[in-house]
Amino acid sequence: MKTKSLYTFLLFKMLVTGAFTVTSFTSFAVSDWQPVVSDKLVKLPANVIYQRIENDFSASPLASKLNEVEQLLTQEAQQIKALQQLQSQATKQEDLALQIDIVDKKSSYVSLLKQSHELRSQALNQRQALYEKVLNKLHAKKAKSTRGENYQIQQHKLAAKQRSKNSEQQVQLLLNQYNQVDSEAKYQTHYQNNIDKIAQLKRTFNAHVMNAKPELNGVTVSDQEYVRELLIRLSTERSILSQENTMLSYMTRLVALDAENLTLQLNESLHKQTQSEQGEINHYQLASQATDLFVEGESHE
């Protein structure tokens, strides 16, 4: 009777915990991360644009939810492994209980994995739309430059350079006029030192990481080429996610099969236990069980 009660309890536990089903997952709103492509952002080098976008994503609620789900996935996987290790030393009845717990944990794991895929898919969609906007703005920026803006910029640069040169010549002329006077020598030295420092600052400015040209595999590329490569990588990530979705589909089916198999085992064990208990009691439901009713008188003769 004790064994029968155990099987009944295990079957009831499966029904209550819902181990035979995969829990539905919550759909998250795309508004959890809504980055904007501003003109100020597009003025930056493409590699810096990438860093800004990734930093913005890391600080978003979408990234926080994804991190939370991934941590829960790790915990569920560790618990499944721990339960599986216990099976090697379990009795038959204990093993059935462990199998139920394992199927329940696998069901939770699959549900979390679905949530993870949903969040990752949303992040990929947002990134793709974002980089497409960046690329369009870069194309528009380049087209505008080719319509004469470069020429105007060069003219302004030449005019500024000429003004600077004329200014230097005027100052140099004034200093030369007082070159014979020892008291003016320090001004000439000071002026030359300033010229050297300006050149040094200019080199540092041009070499600054925020002004560095984007690179791919050590090769300097244009901003457009860099963003196109980012879009290609996103496409690759989407293909990998599609493969993982296929694996997830099989995982879901396996959990359902395991749960169905466990249900059959429990029902069979419960049925056998019931038959065994009933076999010990004569219910007079068969002819062979009722013979003693008819031959009882013969035992007194």
C-alpha cells in the first residue's frame, strides 16, 4: 500500500508541477531598447560609433533582462546535472522521483532558453535597423561632400594656412628687427617654442583614438566598409540563432517525450501495484476463485 501511495503521489506531482508541458514565455517589448542615430553620432569614426552603440545596449533594460535570463539558465543547468548525478545511486522508486524533477527542470530550462532567444532576436533586429540607418547617413554625408563641400573646405584651409603664414612672417620680421638687441632674443625663443608645441599638440590630436580610422583585420577601411562588415556579422549571428532555435525545438520535443514516458511508467507501476494488492484478496470475480464456495461441503465428509 505504501508503494502504491508513492506512485500515486509521483503521478500527482507531475500533473501539479506541469512537467509534461513547456511553460510559455513572456514577450518583451521592443521599447526596452530604442537607440537613436543622431547627426552627432555619425560624425564619429565608425569604430567609435560601434562602441557607443554597444555601451548604450549594455545599459539598456533589454540587456539587463538578457543577463538575468542567462544567469537563470546557468542555475537550471547546474541543478539538472546535480540531479542526474544522483541517479547512479538511487533506487528504482527514487530514480522515478529524480526523473520527474529532471523533466521539470528541463521544462524550466527550455522556457528560459526561449526567452533568451526572443531577447537576442530583438537585440539583433534593433542593431540591424540601427546600423542600416548609420550606413545611410554615411552615404548621404559622402554624397554631400562630393558635391563641392570638399573644395570649399580645402579653400578655407588654404586661406587659414596663408593667414597663419603671413602672421608668422610678420612676427618673424618684427623679431628680426630687434635681433641685435639681447633683450629681445628671449621673445624669439619663446615664439619658436610655441610653434613646436602647437605642432606637437596637432600630432597628438591626429593620433588620438577618437580620431583613429576604423580597421578590419589590421587594415584601415572607410566608415562605410566598417559598418557594412558589422551588418554582415549581424547576419551571421542571426543564422547561428536560427540553428539554436532548431536545437531548441528538438529540446522541447524531448522534454515532452520524457514527460509522456514518465507518465506511462507511473501509470503502469500504479496499475501493477493495484493488481498485486488485489491478487492477495479473493474477490470471487473468477470461477477459479469461487470453487471453494462449491466444494466446501466435501471437506466435512
